[in-house]
Amino acid sequence: MSTLPHPHGPSVPPLDDDEERVARARRRLTGLATALVLNPLDRQVHADLRDFMDSESEPALQSWEALLSRSPDELRERISALLGSQVARRAS
């Protein structure tokens, strides 16, 4: 788990491992997709994509499936916890 420190108050509740892994994979894949569009025949882009697929893809997919399996109540509770801490920080 990670915490996101905030200079004006308490930290945001930590993301759980699945949330963090999915967020990290989405950021990485967005960068790779952009690089692939801009430089479709660049060997380094292909190597970076291969590296992601070999090392990070399967764990990210498993975490995504775990998030999708959460019940609506679990999701609402998690969203509320994350947003609630942001609202509290802004109010302070």
C-alpha cells in the first residue's frame, strides 16, 4: 500500500495493492500507447512495450479482475473513503 502525503493535512487513505497496480499500469500503458502512435517503428518503444507485457501485464490484469469482482457496496465504500479524505483536506 502507498500513502499520498499532502502538504496541508493528513495523507489520503492508501490505495490497496490492486488499486495501485492498476493505476500504475494505466499510466504506463497510456505513455506506451502515445509513444507507439508517435513513433510506431521505434525499436525502443517496441522493447518497452515488450518489457511491460512480459513483466507487468499479467499482474495488472489480475488486479483489474479483482477490482471488477468487488460488489457495488464495496466500491461505494472505497470511493467514499477516498473522496471523503479529499473533501476534509480541502476544508482544512
